[in-house]
Amino acid sequence: MKTALPIFLMTTVSIIYVSTGCSKGNSYGSGNNNMDANMTNITKAAWIYDTAGVGTDNSGTIAFALPAGVLKDCQKEDTLYFKSDGTGTENQGPLKCDTTKTKPINFNWSFTANETMITSSDSLFSGFGGNITITSLTTTQLHLLKQVTVSGVPVIVDLYLKHP
């Protein structure tokens, strides 16, 4: 009986460790269920600007606001639509950044790196293109992170999108 309690405790701790220690803790992943959920989440509705800033690491925490004028009000109201066939559109809102462009701007995209990145040869939002890290993708929020170089200095830009 004295040995049964330690064995029970060790077994319980091991089960808890294995069942919780293997998850990444992010809202995206490489399992098939998450891949289906990711596609559903990103394609179910339009995305619009929520907030953006400069991060100091890859945690998704905004440390500094973007400098004034980096994002124009006309860009903040644009909507992005991701389609499950790997295409998408960016629609300008009522404030037009370019009044000569009246039609939606088409783009191609794909999930890469076990759906932890979006890859696009086109600019998706205010210059975001290429490989863009997804730090969070839920039913209500899409958080993107991109390292860019400004005057020779690498800078991490965090962009949060939400549904309108």
C-alpha cells in the first residue's frame, strides 16, 4: 500500500505532463484539426485593421507605436478577404488612398511552415508581403508579425486584424 501512492502520483504527474506539455500554446498548429480550423478562421469573413506597432521580439507584444504617417487612415479601413483557393482581394474603404483604383486588388496567398506563416508574392496590407509570421489566428483576430529593415536596422512590425 505504501508503494501504491508514489506510483499513483508519478503516473498522474506523467499523464498531466504529457497531455499539457506537448502543446505549443498558440492558436495555430500543425494538426489536421487546427489546419481545418485555420482555413475556416482566415476565410470566414473579411479582415480589417485593428492596431499595429513595433515589437522588440517575436512575442507579439507591441512595445512602441508606429511613427506618425506610416499607416494612413485610408489604409486602416481597407478590408482583406482570404479565399480557400489561395486567392484573395483587398478592397479600399470609403477613404481612397488611390482614387484611380476603384476595383479590388487581387492577391495570391498560401499557408506555409505548418500554417504558422502566410506567404504572398503580393502586398497584403500596407507593404506586408513575402513570408509573414502568424502569431495568432482565432475566430475574431489575426495577428501577423513581419521583420523589416529600416535604414539598415531590423525592425519587428506587429499587425493585428479583426473582423469589421
